Amino acid sequence: MATIDLRTEIKEFLRSRRARIAPERAGLPAYGGNRRVKGLRREEVALLAGVSVDYYVRMERGSLTGASDGVLDALASALQLDEAERDHLFHLARQSRVSSGPRRRRPAVTVRPALQQVLDAITDAPAWICNGRYDVLAMNQLARALYSPVLAGTRRPANTARFVYLDPEAAKAFFVDYDRIACDVAAKLRMEAGRNPHDAELIALVGELSTSSELFRQRWASQDVRLHRSGRKRVHHPVVGQLDLDVESMEMPAEPGLLLNVYTAPAGTAAADGLALLASWAAGQERLATEIQALS
């Protein structure tokens, strides 16, 4: 994939969301079972959104330039979009209004020393910072120990999307819920593409994954999107075994585009004991691979 074309993104996203809604689910009569289209017809979406058929057809052909927030809200309701999908629609519309300039490669993102100090001050929980492309930019010692399988490769910055899709055997051994993780990673990359469609590094990453992974191609084609949120992550560490961890993924207002991820476990649980054992193991290692430099 050489570019992320906004018109194509808009067209395929709207078509995929329309196709999943049966007329009955939208409160519309089906008028028999012989329908030529899967899901709603364009005129039915236009009716539900309160716009003309011609206007909706123009939007579904990839033109959101003149769509007001009110129209976008009505369209999101008609297509029964969830929060992430609604945000994605608004991102696509916002990017449509911006004149496209030359696609320049962004300079390498570095994490301020003060943020590394914050990570290092978190001693009982793995904590790390990434961007929307899943580049691992900074970690504390416990995160380096936890994510040692992800850091085992030599490429830097380490990237969890590449690990999931380009090293699937290792990723399946590490992530207990591999299938869900793979879906979420592709969906969050799709969300990032809506925010930053001219990000050269993101375009290159999507192209690399599309070329090398059939699973990624399938998940990317689904048009699904996800928000970075709190949740549960189950990993199987090669030294301490399975850890069921609570994850908080937080945007950083002072550092737009970066996310702080912290993994914790309730006191007295097997996962908490496992994190303590992991910390002890990490302290006994002469050297751990870092997000900056791989082990030689």
C-alpha cells in the first residue's frame, strides 16, 4: 500500500457499516426476502439520516468535505455506529476538509527525559509509552522484562503490530488471547489511519503488514476500528508463566499521539505474585533488551 486514499477509506467504511444492518434492525420493513444488497440500501440510509439520496450517494462515494457535524451525527445514528466508529467517521470527515500536501516522513519521535523518569518511578507495574503505530518508544525495567519476547528481535523501535503479525508463532505463545489481540491491533491501526492518513511511517507499516501477512489483510479489510482503552490482557511469559493483567491505556495531552500503558494486578492474586517474581528475575539479569537497543 503506497498511500492511504481518503475517498477509498470513506467509501469502504460506509459500505461495510451499511452492509451489516438488516432492515428489521433499523426498524424498516423488509418487503420480502429477495433483496439484491446485503444490509440497508442507500436510499434507506438516506431516509434514516434525513438527507437526500443523492447527498448520501455522494458521501458514500468518498466525499465528506461539506458534511456538517449534524449530518455526520445523523449518519452515525442511521448506521448504528459505536463510539470508535463514530470517532473514525469524524476523523475521516475532518481530514477530507484539509488540503492534502506532500507526504513527508516524520522525524523520529523521542520521549522527554522527564517522561522516562515517570516510567522509572513506577517500580511495581510494567509501564511503557507507544505511539498510534505501536512503536515502543520508552519502557520501565519491569515492562522490558514482561515484553522480552517482543524485544527479542533486532529491529528498533520495537513494534508490537509487527510482532503480532510477522512473528505469529512467538506472538501466539506470548498472547493468550492471540486472535483478539490480532483483531484489536488491526482495528487500532485503522483508527490511526483515519487520524493521520498522510503519516508516511504508518503507510509503510500497513504496506509491510499487508504484503507479509494474510491474516492482517483479512483484518484490515474488515474496516473495523477500536479505541485504546482499559481492559484485561493475558500473557504467557517464558519465565514466570501466565499473567492476567489489568491494562490502563492513557492519552497524554502534553504529548499528542503518545499513549501511556500501565499493567497492574490486584494485591494477593497469582498475577501480582507473578509480577513480583518477574521483577526479581529482571533484577538478576545482567542485561535486558531495551526498546532502544537490542541484545547483540
